[in-house]
Amino acid sequence: MMRITVDAASVSELRRVIVSTCGDLLIYMRVKPVDHATKMKFWLCLSKTSIDSVIGNILRTLPQAEFGRITPLLPT
């Protein structure tokens, strides 16, 4: 699970980067407005193998993105 926060104006661009980078490796994506909807928080559940490439692509495209903790999901 990866958490990312961006300005509300960057939501479409972040989604495009995530989908184009991860494709089928993206398990789910949750988006929630924060700070009176001036920012948006994303939670991504994706395969471990795609984490480095998605972080790199996001940093190149949206250098102002704020990354939170990356945590492994517990097996069910």
C-alpha cells in the first residue's frame, strides 16, 4: 500500500501516470479529498515489482507530490 498526496489540479495527471506505469499490476486505487479539497490523497495497492518505477515516473511528472509510508499488505 502506497500513499501519495497531490494538489487537486494534479489528479488527472497522477492517475494517467499510475495507470500507464502500473497497468495490470495496479490492484486498486482510492482517492479522497483533504484540506478542504485543495489536495487529494491517493492510496495505491500495487505489486511490489512496480513500486520503484511508479515512484520514479511520478517524481519526474509531479515533483511536488508528497509520498507517505509504503506498507506491505498482510496476507489474508
